[in-house]
Amino acid sequence: MPLPLVWLADVLRGAGLAVVEIPGWRTRTAPGALPRPVGVLEHHTATPTSPARPAPTVDLCIRGRPDLDGPLCHAVIGYDGTVHLIAAGRANHAGKARASGPNPAGDGNVLYVGFEWDYQGVDQGPSPQQYTAAVRATRAVLDHLGRPATAARGHRETSVTGKIDPGHVDLDQFRRDVAASATAPAPGGLETMAFTDTFTDWAHNRQTVESWMNNVDRRIAELHAAVLGLQRSRIPGDRNTTNAANLWFDAGNWTNQALGHIVAIRAALAHQQGTDPTAVADALRPVLADVIGPVIRDAVTDALGADNDHQADAIVDRIATCLAGQGAA
Ligand SMILES: [Zn+2]
């Protein structure tokens, strides 16, 4: 039987986090009752860390301390925001837990997924990357468990022995940040949103994904028509009407139009936390390149002959590069 938390790797990666699976984590467990988590418990390791030494406590969390057997948590969140998976079974991170927020009292090692943020906690707070990673990781786990943001607790809120961790973290603010953080889209992104989901676009209008996609469809169709129009406007037999320079110029205009759409799309999606605009632009790029590419090749070949394919390719490459985001940031 797999240990109960083996889904952590996929869930955390799905939230866009950098995840390191420490060898053996899937079968690592302390003796005793296995987790049936209802929340996430946040800790600090009490070890000083730095960008150069972002996760020095991983080994200790696996082996344990003289007074406490490992594993000591399920994941270590490094000072650089990388998540190191330690154990998929029971971990000795929580001890006996008081009731806290929506979570009951009991065996904390059953009730909670345990995250150790690797920082010192008294003289040192978490780094911004570490904090953000913890917010996203916590949200992803709570979503997987079907639990609210309030089910995220700090060790100092459940401890019966006076623990102070996680130091320098306002836990109410942390929960608000967890609540506000969107779950990252699965690879591929947009298709995880429903057609009827609404978002605020760059012009501060609310619109649905469906209306936005219809707009993009219409713009791609216009672009396609514009490219086809170039071929149609060429006077048959007159090689001067369309030459490589004109094609380049027109392609530049279309590129700018397309770029404008991409910038607008990026701006729209930037308003939704957790959506990576570059990923969206990259996802759109092949669609647009598919529409533009063959038409340009045909147009160049018509105008200049088949031995000018390289010019067509250069134009298509330039458009693809622009669509990929250079100059659009
Ligand atoms: Zn702790």
C-alpha cells in the first residue's frame, strides 16, 4: 500500500513549485498512526540559511535528532523557495495538537501535513521566495484535501509545549495570502478554466473566458484574412507588386497587430494570480504561427519563386520570435 501522502509531488509541481524528491521519500515514515490530514502545519527549522545555503536542514529532517526520530516533516521549503520532499508517511513534526481554527485537537502527526521552512526564526525571517512558495504549497495541499485556508496553522498555534515557530510570520496574514493565492493552472493552462469563468481584462472590464476566446478567434481570423488579402491583391504576372521587402513590411504590421493582441492577452491574464503570461503567449504562438506561416511561404513563393523559401522562413521566424514574447514584456 502506498503511503498516504505520495500525491504531494504531483500536487506541488502542479502548483508551479520547484520540487526535489529526496530519494526514498515515498516510502519514508515514522512508526505509528499514518496521516489523515485536515490541515497544514507551518514550522521553521531554527537553522540559519542564505541564498548560498538554502536548505541545509534536509538531512537532519530525514534522520531526526537524538531526542526525536526522523522523519521530522513531510517537506522542507528552502530559503530559495525550492520544496524538498522528505516523507510520504508519518513525520514527527507536530506532537500533540491543541484544537486550532477549524482543526480538532489530537495527534498532530496524523492531523497535519508538516512543512519545515528552512530559516532561523529568531534573528532571521523567511525570504520572500520562501514565503511565496509556502503560500502556494499550502494552498495546493489544502485544495487537494478539500480544506479551507483557515486549516493552515502555525506550530505555535497548536503546540502544547510552547513552540514559537514559524517566527517572523503573521499567521493571519499568511492565511489571507493562502486564501488569495490562485491554484496554478495545470500545464497547458487556459483549458483548466471554465468557459463561464470571468476575469478582469486589461481595460478593467469583466468578461468571460468564452467571450475572450471568441475575440481571439476573431482576431486570428482577421489576421488570416489580411494575409490572404495580400496574395489576392497581387496583380497576376506583375512581380513588382509584391516583393520581399513589402512582404517583410506587411508581415511586420501583422506582427505588431498580433503582438498587440498578445500583450493585451498577457495584461488580462496578469490580473489572475497564478497564471503565467509567458506560458500563455508560448501556448498561443504555435497557433498563430500555424495560421501565418504557410500563407507567408506561399506568398513569397508566388512573388519570388521557390528558391526564395529562406526569405519566407526568415519572415515566419521573425514573427514567431515576436510572438514568443521578445519585445513584448
Ligand atoms: Zn515546529
